[in-house]
Amino acid sequence: MSLAKRNEREYLDIAGSEGGFSITAKPEHAEQLSALLTRHGYAHRRSKELASGLEQLLFAEISLRPKVAEVLESYKNVRGS
């Protein structure tokens, strides 16, 4: 019997940023999440320039935050990936 795999997306969270809000993610999660948010029609910009190797999804429209938070929670709770 093996232990269940830890949720590798649990670290994802929304943070305030200058003029909006952002999500900082590993590149593979940023790519998947960006595609999902684009399908929902939520405008954002993807920044790949962080020294830590992480990427940011940047949102300028504050009013999207609750909707993006719903998509993020759903993404974090998906099993099997």
C-alpha cells in the first residue's frame, strides 16, 4: 500500500499586485491555468521572467478576482495530475 500523493497545486494562491492581482505558479501549472482562464474569457498576462523559475499570471481587472478564485480552487482540487 502506498500513501496518497500530496496535492502538488496546493501552493497556488491569489495575491494583490500593483494595479490588480496575480497568481504565481510553476511553469507547468501556469501553462495549464492560463489555458483554463483563457477558455473562461478572463483576460490576463503571463510573465515568465521571475528569477525563482516561477511564472506569474497578472490580472489588471480587480472585478475578476472572485471569478478567477473559483477557477483556481477548482483547478487545485482536480485529482490525477
